[in-house]
Amino acid sequence: MSFIRKVVSSHSTEEGFITAFISALTSADERITCLTEDLPEQFEDNDNVPEFVISIAGSCLLTFTRVGRLSERCFAYDVADQNGNASGRLYFTNNTLPKSQLAKRCFKYALTANEGVVNLSLYSLNSLLSSPVLSCTVITSENVICCGAVSSALSAIGGELVSQDSELFIKKDRLPYAYDTQEVTTAELIRNKVFTDPESDIRCFVTESLFDISTVTPNTVMTIGAKRYYSLDSHTIMEV
């Protein structure tokens, strides 16, 4: 279980900062790994445009690409998912800097995770936690692993999720109403979440790592029955 909101800041060269950022992401959850092994070599040639790939549970691949060659001053990296569903620009400083200048650089991330769900949001240095540049949601259930990525939103749970076999799924909200707007502990729950085919509406799989819930405030941590939950949207919560 994880509920992490972290600022990754480093007074170093650009390579040192990117290395620290990768280390922070990969140490936050064992399902987050870096697939790029030649980052030091990429920074050796000023004609290069460095990039690195972060994998989430082997399903969501996020590619980070420097905005410009190493010979140029820079203040950001572009990030995009492998399916082309989401992209954005992550700013690590307010002013462009040479790659070798010792200076403060900063990214932020938010991670919410349990055994079957990883939700990662990425932020520029000045972004509010309610306004990520990009978010990726990965769900693992039975023999299904699927993911979604979205720009400028806190999770991809509300859109189409893509499996490793290119199948599409959408969630079904089975309690789409308000039960008690004053007291969340009396909300109605179904202790799993169903996903269906977006065309036929036929049930495809169910996960017990997400719960259906009557209307709650999104992006909120709540306690129900002595356990802590995070609301991905108005009708979907996960234990954290």
C-alpha cells in the first residue's frame, strides 16, 4: 500500500538531477522500473537528445525526452505514453540552463498504489498537486493487465484502458448516486470493480483492488472501517 506525494529536487548537473528523479520513482514501488541503461553515455555527446523510459508493471511505458540537444540550454522534458494517448511537458526550472551547470532542478510525482493498482501522476516544479501534467493508471487482475494515460488529470480510470493484447476496457459505476453527502463512512460500497468491453458492454473482468462507492469527492483520502482509501473519481476508491 502506498500514498506518496514527493518533491524530487537536486542541486546538481542535469544528469545528476535526472538520475535522482529516476531513483526516486523506481524506489517508490517495485513495479516501477527504468528500461534505459545508457543514460550516462547519452550525456557524453552534446549532439544527443537524451531520453529514458519508465515502465509501470510492464504495461504503461512513459518516454521522457529532453527538449533540445545537450549543446542547448534546457528547462524541460517531454513525456508521452507508448499508446499516444497522453503527453505533456515537465518543467524542472523556470529558466533554461546548460546541462553542466550546478543548479536547483525539480520535478514532483504522486503515487497511489496497492496490490492490484498503480496510479502515478507527474508534475512540473510549479504545478499544483490537483493539476498534473500526465497521469498513468495500471490495473492488474486475474490474467489481465491494462493501463491508461491521460493529460492534465489525476488518473486515467475514467477512460479506455488498453491491455497488453490491445483489448479495450472501461469501468462500470454500479452506485452512480449520492447516499449521504455529509458522512462518507455511511457510503454504500461494492467491494470490487467491474470492467466491460466499450462496444458490447459485456463484462470482461473484475478487480478486488478497486471498490465501487456511492458519490464521494475525487482525490480524497478517507477512512472506512478502520482502513484508509483514496478516491480516484466520484465512484471508485482503492485501499492505500
